[in-house]
Amino acid sequence: MVPVPPQDASREILAGSIRRTLVIVGTDGAGKTTSAQALASSLERDGFTARFAANVSGRRWLTRRSRAWGLDFPTFTQDFIEAVIRTANVAVNSLRARSLNGLTVMDRHLYCQLVLRRVRGQPLGLLMPWLAHKSVERSLVVVLDVEAKVAYNRIASREDDFETLEYLQSSRLEYLRLAKDNGWSIIDGSQSIRQITAELRFLAGYPAALTRHPALSPS
């Protein structure tokens, strides 16, 4: 269930004087990138300041390269490379978000690495869980949720990636557990992109339609 945005936050948003970050997480194939980009574009069209930021880990690239080169990276090595890349991207994008008077929409975050570790059966460690928690303390976190079979079909249609149905089922359950434990909102990712964007806008405190005062409209 999506909570009602605070009225004071909505007023600051309309005045263009708020720095906010919305993080979208979820299993592969949930539509995170598409939804994050659509939200940022929707807000920009209405004259608000918004920025899309991708916190990638290089996992897809590593998987393709390992197959092309006939290599089998040890799980620990793959996780180490992914964790370093993702942490660096989160750090850079978080710093940029602090200087943006508007909304930074992040596609993926450090919790994505923790989900990967849990599904792979790896130890979570101490540093990554702490960093993940601290880095979203002032952020809105949303889980974009779809049935594992829907996610599987979406990934298959891209023809540039592959995940097993078992992996998608496990990762979906882990994201739902994290949402319950942390009080994150869950949005149905099987809806149309227009419906998802509307729910994300509402959650972040933005009006569904352009209702800004003329004096606040962009020139």
C-alpha cells in the first residue's frame, strides 16, 4: 500500500526547494529501469527537476564476458567485482543527489547486492548490510514486484540476458521480505508503465497532473 505523501514535503516539492531520492529495487525483469526512467522523464516534462541514476554492478556484462571467453569466475570473485562497482556507483550518485534541488530516481541500490548474496548462498558480511542501511536512511525505497514467471518472460524477450525461474522466485521473495522488514512500499510491476509512474509520483509527493502555480513554472 502506498502511503500518503506528507503535505509539507509536497509544498517544498512544488516550490522546487527539496532534495529527495527515490530508490527502486526488485527482481530482474520487474521493470525497474523502465519505470525509473519514465518517472524522471514524466517529472521533467512537468517542469520539475528530476534525474535518473543507474546503480549498476556490471553483473550482466560479467556474465556475457565469462560465456564469451569460456571462463567460470568463482562466485566470490564475481561478487567482489560487482560489489565494488555497485558501491562506487551508489556513492557517486548519492553525492550528486545532494546537490540536486529535485528528485533523484535511483535504479537499484546496495540492497540488490545483498539479495544476490543471499540467493547465491553467500555470507552477507558486516560492511555491506551496514552501508545499505545507512545509504537509504533519507531515501524513499520502493519494491517493484512481479510474479517470477512474468519476470522470466520479460528477460527472455530481451535476448541479452538469462536468469533461471528458480533464481527469480528466490530473489522476489527476498525483496518482499526486505520490504516487510523495512516498511518499504510495494508497487505492482505488472501494471502499465503509466500506472506505475502515477503511483511513483504520488509516493514521492508529486501531483499526478501539472498543478504548479504560474510563478513557479519554468520559463
